[in-house]
Amino acid sequence: MILAEPLSLAPLPWLDAPWQSVQAAVRTDRLGHALLITGPAGIGKRRFADLLAAALLCAQPTSDGLPCGTCEDCRLLAAGSHPDLARLVPDEDSKTREIKADQVRALCGSQAMTSSRGRRAVYCIAPAEAMNTVAANSLLKTLEEPAAATLWLLVSEAPGGLPATVRSRCQRLTLAVPPAEAALRWLNEQLAGKGDGARLLDIAHGAPLRALELAAEGQLEARTRCLQGLEAVSTGSTDPLAVAQAWQSLEPGLVLDWLAGWVSDRLRLGVDPGVKHLTNPDQRRALASIAPGLEPRQGHHYLRQIYAARAQATSTVNKQLLFESLLLRWAQLSRSA
Ligand SMILES: [Zn+2]
């Protein structure tokens, strides 16, 4: 679907250096017709793409190349209705969360039109790796013969999921996790006292936007409750079916991500109790003692089961059945020794 949400035009401070380098490319006409923006989740790749699109469509950008925020173009951008910007994302009700070929073709077709407001047309696809093979091949044809004054922005945290032929047609910009201090300063400003910035940032592996999301959605509390359920199943103090029922209210993809993180941390701690890197550093103590009977080989097999379920987690999956089967197996594994 094409996003009609307003664009956020506030620059993120830690992206200043990559912003300056892209601006230098714009000024010297070295920005090509396709830019692949990569980097970890939650650091502002999409915000960067939005800002770049806005800057290129703004009638009177500032000396830093930022959108002015007041011209007619900026007003249209802020309303999410600029005719020369199209942002393609997976359909909300899509079972597979794929971006399909007809969606890409519709954009490529619209490229034949000239920019309505005379500057250029910007197309953004995020996450680009959500394009299925046919969709990516449709895009490839367009990238091979780009129309004048068009820019394609592909946003991806997993660029390996894109065909090499598409990647090779793009300039690449890799954004990094910001320095901890800068991330914490920004996050604390956003939280305005509502949340423990340092802890959130730790859980989000330093990705500030991800940390802010965790705070905003009450996800941290849900995650704690979910882990307590997993612990209770491992000690046998709670019926797995009751925990599966309690997890019903949560989004399955999220629960499976958490579950994969906990189980992989548990396996790491089993090998080395002092292991430095954990996916869930804040839950080290709980994870070190969970499922004492877990045998490593079976644990890894279980982890693969979670990943497989994650790959298929869609809006139509039977959550109750999925959680029941995973938790019943977890109960067995926890006590198998
Ligand atoms: Zn403007």
C-alpha cells in the first residue's frame, strides 16, 4: 500500500554525518537514481529516507539541505499528500507481509509521468526486502532504465534479502547505531521522564527509535509478563495451556521474537554463564536459571522451531495452537534431564 501518513521532518541528531555526505552528493550531482539505505532496525533509516525525499521536493531548502517546513511542497509533505512522493509498504492486511509485483509495477508505471510539481519524483520502498522475487525483478527493469528526475529510495535492514542485481543498481548508504551518549540524550528528551531511557536503550541494543517504541506501547511490561509465563511453564507451576491463553492478546511475531531471544540467551548462558553479549541483557539472572534440564542439542532444535514459526507468523495463524504446541514442548524440554 502507499503510505498517506504525514512525514516527520525533524532530523535525528546522530544521522547528521550521513546527512552531510548525501547533501554533498546532491550538491555535486553525484546522487544517482537509486539509494539503498541499510542498517539495524530502529535507528532511523525510514526517517532518513523521508527527510531526504522532503529535502529534494522542498521549494526552498535550508543551507544544510533540510526542508524549509513552510513552503507549499513542505505543507503537502507534512499532510502526507505530496503528488511527487510515493512510499510503498506491505499491505496491512497482507498475510505474507510481502510487497507484490503489481504494487511495484503500479509505481514503476507512475514513473512514466513527469513530476507534477516540476522538481523530481521520489519513490520509497520500505522494507525493500519485503518485495517478493517477481516484484524485485519488476523494479530491476526500472532501475536499469531510470526515468529522468526520479529517485528510488530502498530502505532495508536485511539487504541480503534483495537480489544482487537490484543491490548493484543502487548507491549504498549504511547507517549505524548511534554512540550511546547521543542516543540516550535524544531518548530521554523524547521520554520526558516517562521511562528508564538507559534500560530501554539496553534492551533495544542501542537503537533509539526501537527503544522509544518499547516505551510507548507498554511492550516492556508485556515482555516481562511473557517471560514470567515461560518461567512458570519451565518450573511446572503453571499449565502451558493457560500461558498460551494469556499470550493470545499479543502479536504473534512479537512473542516469537522474544521467545527466540530468550531461548538463544539461555543456550548461550548454558555454554558460558559469564557470556558478554546477550539479546536480553536485562533478563540475565532470570534466563540463567530458567529450564535447568534443557539439553543443548534439543534446545537448538527448539530454537529452529521458533524461527520456522516466526517465518510463518501471519495475521491468520492460529495463535492458540501455535503457542500451545511451543509451550508444551518447552515444558518437556525444561524437565528432560
Ligand atoms: Zn519547503
